[in-house]
Amino acid sequence: MDEGESTRSVHAAMDPEEVTGSVQPPIFQTSTYVQEDFSVHKGYEYARTHNPTREALEKAMAELESPNTPATGICFGSGMAAITAVSQLLSSGDHIIACDDLYGGTVRLFDQVLSRYGIETTYSKLSEGEIEKIAQENTKVLWLESPTNPLLSIHDIKQLSSQAKARGWIVVVDNTFASPVLQRPLDLGADIVLHSTTKYIGGHSDVVGGCVIMRDKELIERLKFLQNAAGAVPGPFDCFLTLRGIRTLALRMERHCDNAEEITERLTKRTEVTRILYPGLISHPNHHVATSQMRRFGGMISIEIEGGETAARKFAAALKLFSTAESLGGVESLINHPWTMTHAAIPEQQRRNAGMTPGLVRLSVGIEDIEDLWADIVQALQISSQ
């Protein structure tokens, strides 16, 4: 049966617990497991290697990202731990091609950590014909976000995956902004999909985590080895909280999208806003691509405020329902200033080359009542222009 998104979210990895029939997966809060004899056990030896609560979350993530084809989810203690584990598939001397608008923590990892081990990265807008120009003999990975953070750029995952696979590269797509409800990169040709489950998957700003989802058996075994060997695993209670968030994921994403789409449309009529970045706008340069690979356009909006950083600061300070904070994807609305917050570690010229400016703010639109959110934005815009 081809289930709907809400049904899938509610029932992902919801097999009743065998001993008691518990509807929810129990929290197996243990560090080790009793063995009947030396290396004779029930499939569990040590919690870094296996934990039933974590396995339930991993199964749920695989079902969400790949409902029609068998896949495997592998969970980590944070989104960055997941990204780091994927990067550890590479060896010294390898080369990454990445989109130039990328989460600041990912850029920091690539430029300040991986570079020390001889792994280099080339950033690109990935426009038509660009891959041919920047491909190297040692290129091993094409790393994408779509939509990107924070400029909401859209990349044609299917087309780029086809080009990369023709060269034998691994295609990685960070699907955090879209969630599996809105976009499934594995179905578009990606090899690896990853999430900061801290964001929309958990959805309540109360847990940190990450997950990688794959179909290729060799990649799965390599990532499982790295998960155990490096040990950056989530605790069982964190997994339980993330699973609880998944149950309302589809429902929440609909409300996030409803609110973001309405706010974006209204913002187009405000003179205090000089640039609106949202894939759902017909004016977005890759709106047609977003329409082809996304079910809806998400809850993230980035805008430029007339008056630059000074006005952006006034706007953020005046907001009452949008709190200034790192992160995104929770039920509550947040505002972020990428220039000084999430992307501050990226060199200034690199930020400007990607299209980022000090006047840009990123809105994570929550699930509050739309008229309340809009009234808050209007009053803050009025203050920002004074």
C-alpha cells in the first residue's frame, strides 16, 4: 500500500515491543548487555555498537527517506557527527566538489579539519557546465544541499547525480531543510542522504542528533564500521525524543509550509524588504527545479532588510514571536543572522562570493497562527525602517 506522509510518519518503525506489547519503542537505557557465554549473546554486546532504541530510530529514518526501496539509517550524536562520519569515507589526497552555499559548520569541517589530512574542497555554484571545469582526477564526492543554507538555492539533484555517477563519484545530499516529507534525494539519484535530526525531524528544539541514510550495501557497511569505530552515537533517550518528533513530522511540515508560503507572498509587497529567498516564489531562479523534486517548498525564508545589517539588527530585536537563536526547524519561530552566527566561521570573501551579505536574516517559520506571525513581522519591519 502506498501510504500517505502522515501515516508513514506515525507508523515508521512502530512495531509493538515483543515482551510487553508497548506501543512506543522502550528507552533501553543501558551501556552493556549480559552474555550467555563468551561472545554468545542476543545480538547486543555494547551500547556504542548496538542499542534497540537507536535501531528503531534508524529504521524509521530509512522508512521515511526510502519507503519503496530497502535502505539503512545510521544515527549519530549530532548532524555534524553524521557529516564527519561521511567525510571519513575519504582518504588523504581525495577531493570534494561542494555547492558554494553550505552550512557554516560543514565548511569549517572541510576547510579547517579535512584540509589538514590532505582532503581538499572546491566550492561551486554548480551552474551548467561547471562540473566539467572543476572536476579533478582525485574528485571522489559531490556534496549538495538543496535547499541550501542560508540562501535557499536549489540544485537539480537528479541531473547533478547523473553527472557525478558517470564519473564514479559518491553523491551526498544534506536534506535537513526539506525533510523526507518534502524531498527524497535517494529517489533522485543520490547515494547518501543526511540530516541534522536536531531540526525538523526532532522538531521541538529539545534534542541534538544526526542520521545518514543509504541503499548501497558497501557504503552501509563502511558507515556502520565508522559509527562503531569513532563512536559518535546518540544516547537512547535522545533517540526516543527524536522518534517522538517523527510521529508529527508530516503534520508539522504542512503547517511550516503553509505559514512560510503565506509570509513570503505578503513580504513581496513590503518595501522594507529588498530581497526574498524562497524556492516557492516563481521569481526564484530554480523554482521549476524545486517544483520537480520537492512536494512543497519548506519553512525556511531568507530576506534582506532595507538598510543592511543595522536595519536587520533592529528588525530582529523588535520581533516578539521570532526568537534570535541558532538552529531551525522547531515548532517555534526563530530568526538567525548567518553573517555573525551560523556562517561566521567562513571567510568574509567566501561568504560574499556565495551571495551572503550582512543584511541577510534567515527565518525559521514555526507553526504558530499565521496572523500572529505576520503582525509580528509587520511591526518589526516598521521599526527597522525608522
